[in-house]
Amino acid sequence: MMNMIQRKTRNPEQTRNDLLDAAYHEILESGFQAASLERILANTSVSKGALYHHFGTKRDLGLAVIEEVIGPQLEKRWFTILAQHDNPINGLYNLIAEKIAQADESVIRYGCPLNNLIQEMSPLDESFRQGLQKILERWVEVVAQALKEGQSAGQVRPDTNPEDIALYIVASIEGCVGLGKNAQSIDAYQRCLRQLQVYIQSLAV
Amino acid sequence: MMNMIQRKTRNPEQTRNDLLDAAYHEILESGFQAASLERILANTSVSKGALYHHFGTKRDLGLAVIEEVIGPQLEKRWFTILAQHDNPINGLYNLIAEKIAQADESVIRYGCPLNNLIQEMSPLDESFRQGLQKILERWVEVVAQALKEGQSAGQVRPDTNPEDIALYIVASIEGCVGLGKNAQSIDAYQRCLRQLQVYIQSLAV
DNA sequence: GAAGATACCGACCAAACGGTATATTGTCAA
DNA sequence: TTGACAATATACCGTTTGGTCGGTATCTTC
């Protein structure tokens, strides 16, 4: 082979991260199945050989995106913040207030990366489903834990089941995002979340 | 051309319906983008020529599925039933109770056809988005209308906004289905919907 | 500094895709 | 009965797909 223009200095970690990042965006925009490896490569100026050095298959790349990009992102944007408050009602309320205030183009346009992949992939690939489910369960658990502590502290109504309510809250959030996405309407998204706030307040003692 | 084995008797309407039905199932299982025309044809024993006689493009077929299959299906399963009750709280409650009781494999496995397409297609194709939005708006409107009438009849709390609540209820339903789908768990689906029932009851006067 | 491992390159491939072109046949009005 | 058109059939096409492979460059280790 004649002309080999390789990256001057190697940086396998950077290459891997570039690929994960580009794949994340490509999947966000097109879904996993319609995500094009060629487009991902074009957006990273990484070669196909490099890609297949770091990831065995497209599927592996997708699973890595779930575990290494989407998971940590939600961890940062929801879970850690939620764990800080000492009153779960206020914590949830404020967190959602923040989402309402920060409602940006990206959420309205592309929705929730987690939910997108759930709807597309969970019936098609068991590994995807499990990867997504792990994140979902963590989310529900964080909310449930907060509610439980709130019950102990006498802040949350005792006649409620934290696990069930947590499940429902997470479902509602995903639903609000999904509806806002199809309506292409920040207003609908915000109105929807505000009703969720009302519901959350109804859990207070 | 040598071997032309045509259907003895023509039936263009039947052919069209067969295609819509097969396309609906293919899309439900694989999503729109990954839906294969070849597979649809194989499941209908319709020829490619016939398909392209009835539908100009794959996209047209998808839009027809939304308008002629998914729309009417929701109309039948939700909207008409909901319009019958004269107390919206009971109406919604019972309708959801029915969904809880009827929770079948298909809902858990494939989720809601409407929501699936929303998450996949609404950012990618404006016509899809509009077709889906039309159904969504009808859904929200039916619920809102019922709540409004309930307010007039003194059955629903007057200090609530029917449109916002309807939006939120629809979002919650889609959320519950989505979560049950990824959990592959009828139980999670039912627990989630039961919390929605609790919420709905809280709207009563 | 030689050797072996790791990282990267890009041409190539078979399969599947949506879509087209052209031929044929059933249907029905005139 | 026939002419016109709607309906159906199938071979074929260009493109894109995920994936492979032989090769090269850089890095690490001894």
C-alpha cells in the first residue's frame, strides 16, 4: 500500500473517545439501526481500521455508547443531583424546575437518548435491553431511595409505595420528553413537566 | 417475460390492505427505517410491482400505516370508549383498569406503535411527525374534553387545567408502556399504570 | 536497537436495500 | 368484442451497508 497518512502521534484513548462521542451523536440523530459507520468515521477522521480495532462490531459500539456515554450522562444530570437534597419532594421538584428552565432545542428535537434506544432496540437485541435496563433501574432506585428516606424523615406520605411511585415518576418524565419531542414544542414539554411537579407535591405529608 | 403467475382474481383493495397490515407488523417489530420491503412482500405474497403500484415510496407506505392503521386502532381502543363514560374520572380509571387487566405479551414486547414511531421518526421526517402529531392531538383533546365536561358536572376539581392534565396523562401512559417494554415485565407495566390511576383519582372533587 | 505488540490505514467484498423498467393479464365501459 | 387502463409480475440497477484483510507505522520492552 502506498500512501499511508496516519495520525502523527498515537492516542488510542482519544481515538476511542472520539468514536464514542461521534457514535453517540449519530445514534441520537438517526437511531442505532440507521446510524451509519461511514458517517461516524467522517465526523471523526478516524479510519475504518481503527474503528474495528477498538470495537468488534457496530453492535459493540452501540453497547459501549449506552454504558460509557448515556449512563454517565444521566448519572451526572439526574442521579447525583437528586442524591444531594435532603428533602426528596423539594429535590425532585427543583430538579424538574431546572429541566423546565433549561428546556433547550436539543431535548425538544432529539428527546431522551435513553428512551429513544429503548423504543427502538429493546425488542430487537437482548444485550441492548439489558444495558438500558441497568440505567433505568438505577434511575428508579435513586428516586425510590430518596422517597424512602423522605418517609423516614416524615416528609413523604407514609401511605405510598416508594418503588412504585419512583417507577411512575421516571415513566412520566420519559413521557413528557417524548410528547414535547413530537410536538416540537418547548411549551408542551414545560406544561407537561409542570403537571408532574403538581403530582410530586401531592406526595408531601 | 416468461413466467407470470398472477393472482387469479384481482382485488386491489385487498392487496392494499394486506400491504398495510404486513407493513404495520413489520414496522412494529423493526421500526420504520429497518423495516424491509422484501419481508413485507414475503409476508403478503404480493409482488414488488403491486406494492409500488399502490404506494409511491416506502415513505408513503409508512405514512399510510400511521393514518390508516395506527390512527384508527387508537381511535377504537381509547377514544371512542372514553367518550362513552359520563364521568371522566371513572372513565379514565376504568379504561386503564382494562389495560392493566389485558396486559398482553404484545404490549410488553413491542410497546405502543405510536410512541415507537414518534421516538424514531419525528426528528427525521416532518410528514411523519405531523401524521403522528395529529393522532396525539386527538388523544389529548378527547381526554381534555372529558375532563372539561367533568368540571361542568362538578365531578372534576375546578382548580385544574384540563388541557395540561390531558397532556400529562397521555405522556404518562406512553411512559408506562415504554418502561414496561424495556423491563419486559407485565408487573412493572401494571404497577406503573396503577400509580396513574391513583393520580387520576386525585383529580376528583 | 531489535523484536513484538499495539494502533491504524484504506481498498475491497458480499449482501441487502429501495426503487425502476418493462411485460403481462384481469376488468369493465363502450 | 374490443380497446384502454388498472393491477400485477419479475428481472434488474445503483447505492449503501457492515465487515474483512493485508499491510504499515508507532510504541514498548528487553
